[in-house]
Amino acid sequence: MHFSSQKEIIIPPNSLRSFQLRGVYFKTQKKQIGRILFLPGFTEPCEKYFYLSKKLMDLGFSSLIVDWPGQGKSGHLGKYPTTIHCDSFDLHINCLIEIIQNSKFKDKEFSIIGHSMGGHLALIFSKKLNYKIKCLILIAPMFVPKSASPFLVIFLSFILIKFGFSKKNIPFIKRKTLDDRRIFHVDNPLTRSKKGYDIQFKIFEKNRDLERYEPSIGWIYSAFLSCLKRTLNPVWLKEIKLPILFLLAGDERIVDQ
């Protein structure tokens, strides 16, 4: 039995953004011993963290999960419905602040659990001194996506953006259907666990509007530029004074360890 109550937070579009924002708040009905902010990874909707949130509610933790801009129920920003786009990760941080300000976490102390891209954004957000952040737990955080050279990726994506590809997918690569992606291969770059691999696809099958797969050229440019300026910058990293627990995947092939 889960001693919890669940509330969806929907913030309508405004003059600064053309899409709605969504967060999901779980409030424990037991004696509360802490609060956790979940920051999902690339393509992940809030629903992927419902099971874990409910388990933590039973232990006395309330939690808040966010749908990043262009993911889950926080709009479709790319050229295609399954494409995730942004012009800068500043958008993600601003939207995160907006969701927190409209939640029970606004003036409370909380810990952050961030996965992959969410881990990268957790490090950025941790510098917001007007929030009471207790600690960070980063699961396979994105310090930089694996590539031959971040500088080359930034240069090529910048050129493609100038030619109007900002919201489009990587050119000359065939887009896969849900059925194609649904097939588990032991050498896939995401996980060796078939059960873990299936979780997100089961969510997508129940609600096709949550489907997201590919990054836009603009997202790729924003991600590599943010990594170059921040997580690949020792001076920037040393400025973070919070306790941090890193959990690295044993066979991670998406983000560089």
C-alpha cells in the first residue's frame, strides 16, 4: 500500500513560452522525513519515475518530478512530434524554477536526483543559492555526450543551424518507428537490462503523446556547448560546494565517464 497522494501541476503557456509546463507532486501521508526533486534524463517523461516516487512515499519522502521543455506533457518543440528541441539549456533551468515556484518545494529543503541530462541540469541548478538544496544524487550524469570531438560537433551543428536545421533531426539518418525501437538488442547503447529497457516503451505504448526519441540539431548544439562551458570546466565544477553522490553505469555508452 502506498501512503501518498499524487497531484499533477500544469502551468499554462505565457508570454515567455508557447507551451505548457508539467510537474507531478507526490506527498507522503506518513511522517515526512525529506523531499526529493527528480530531474529526468533525455526523452524521459515524469511517468518513468512514478514507481520510485511511490516507493519513497512509503518511506516518508515527498517528491516532485518535472517534464522538461519538449518532453512528456511539456510541449512538442521540434520539427517532428518525437523530436526534442531547445535553443539553450537556460530554458530548462528557467522552466524548472517556474515549476518549483508553483509547488510545495518553493521554500523547503530538498535533495535532487538527476539522471543523465537531468544530472547535468542538476549541477547547473545547484548554483541557484536562493534554494535550500541538501545534496545531489547523480545517476550516469551527462558530463559530455560521447563523440569524436565536442568542438567538431559544436562547429557542425552551428553550421546546420545557420542553414535552417535547428528544429530538425540529424540529416541523412532514417527515423525509426516505435516498433523498430521497441526491439531489445543486447548491444544497444542504453542498457543491458531488458526489463529496464522496456519500462519507457510501455509508458509510450499507453500514451503515444509522450513519445520522444531524437534530438534536434539545436538540442545537440545546446548540450555540447553547455558541457564545454560547465561540466568540462574544472573551475566551474569546483564552485559547487554541495555534497554529491555519483552513480556511474558499468557499461555506459551514451555519456562519457
